[in-house]
Amino acid sequence: MFDFNLNLSEEIDSSQIYDLIIIGGGPAGLSAGLYAARYKLNVLMIEKLFISGGQMAGTEWVENYPGFPEPVLGQKLAQDMETQAKSFGLKTLNASVDKADLFAYPKKVFVGDNIYKARSILITTGASPRKLGIKDEELYKGRGISYCATCDGPMYPDKKIAVIGGGNSACEESLFLAKYAKEITIIHHRDKLKADGAVIDKIKLEPKIQVRYNSQLSGIDFSNPDQKTIEIKNINDNTLEKMEIDGIFIFVGMIPNTKMFEDQLVLENGYIKTDCQMQTNIPGVFAAGDVIVKELRQVATAVGDGALAAYKINRYLENLTDIRV
């Protein structure tokens, strides 16, 4: 059993002005928190979930993080990162940020009835699963439709599952689901999978998994819980086929969690634009990890982003002439 360092009873002082507030507790935020705390900055990290780690904490095994010759549990890696950062003095708060005033000085972060202030802000809010947008998707979310194999996979022992998508996430999660399900059908709209070659090789070797290429999910009928069906459309000839299924897992990309910042920060396709120093268009506001514009989004790149952001924030604060308030 993991001790996830729950902070439900931890009291955070809202009267002081922090050197840095980190919004988001994924690998970028945790890495930045570690480095910033080692710089002896007074740092508060606010994470909306009751455990830190972001998507990493919802991943069963992380196989490509440097330093681990064997796959490491995503939850364990997240726990270790948080424990290490806290050992240097990082303060954490598990709560949802309602809004932030990034132009103010000090910067203001609103959490319920409390306002937390800081000389600088780092945004590491990551991204959330993209929805398909088909009829009844929201209706059956959590009732047959899922976006997290680690969370819901054990609920489908010896069941038939459809996985929507064809990238690394869809394929890796399908391999995880194969531990529980009797049969898995990957439904992908292209004529080949987009995952890494090593992952595709594993898919080919897993007898429980079949792939339907040039296909898309076009309908859901879960009105009869004892006979759930989906409709699959062949993109080439527009033919439709019904399939009995017990559950659907959707992995078709991510949407950056930037809505609360869109009227203050410069965005590109929803992602935050930063310069090579992780600086946004607002002085004293930095961003890192999956939430920024970049080509590769992995745990390792998020950690690197966070480390660089903390270094640049420390330099920024060293040169900052405070406006006394």
C-alpha cells in the first residue's frame, strides 16, 4: 500500500507572499518544486487531485524513464518525486484553482475563499483526455465509457472491450487491459497504427487484441445494460457494423488545461507559448510540461522542463525589484 502523502489536513498560510506558486502537480511541477526548494525559495505547489503525479500517477508502468532498468509503477514514481521535493521544503496544497490574476503584483491565485500570493507563477497544469464528441458519450462516461485503463481496467474481467485510437496511449493501454479483458478490439481510423515500433510489436504478439483499421466509432447503444452495442463505420466504403461490447476506452489525444489562462496568456492551439527560458508573455509567469507548445510530451521531457523553469525562475527572482504592497 502506497502512502501518497495526502495533504488534506495540512494548513497553508494564505497571508504570506510566496516566492513561487506552482499550479499543477505533475512531473513538471514536482521537478520544478524540487529544484526551486533546493534554491531555498519559498514554494507552494497546488494540485487539484488528492495525489500528485498528473497522468503519470494514472499510468500503471513507466518503461522509458531514465535510471530504471525495469518498468516502474507510475504511482510509485509520482510518490517518490513528491517525497523528495517535500524533503527540501516544498509545500503542497490539494485544491482546485478557480482563477489567477497573472498581471497583478504580487501574482494572485484564487482557491475557494482564499487568495494565495506569489512573486512568480509556474503553470504546469498538463492536459486532459480528448472526447470523441459522439452522441451519448457524456451520458455513459463512467458507465461503460472510460478514459483511464489503470483506473477502470480491473472492472472488465473476461469482458469484451473496444479501444478507440491508434497512438502510443491507445496501444499501451490496450496491452494493460489485456490483463483483464477476454477480447480487445482497437478501432483506428487510419490504415496503420501510430505507436512506436516496440509497442506495435507487443500488440501483434498479444492474442487478445485485434485491430480494425480504417474504421471509426459512429454510435453507442448502452440502453440495455445486458446487451451493449457499438456501431463501427468503415471509412473506405461507409458500411456500418454493430458489435456487442462491454466497455469502451477512448484514447484520441489530449486537450491542454489552459482555459482559465486564455484571456491572459498567448496560446497556440490551446497550448501556452513560452520562450527558451520557459517564460510566457507575462513577466514572472512561466510554464512547463505538457501544457506548453512543444513536439514531445513525455515524463522525461516534463521533468527537464520543470528543472529549467525553476532555474530561470530563481534567476528572475534574484534580479527582481519588489514592488512593495
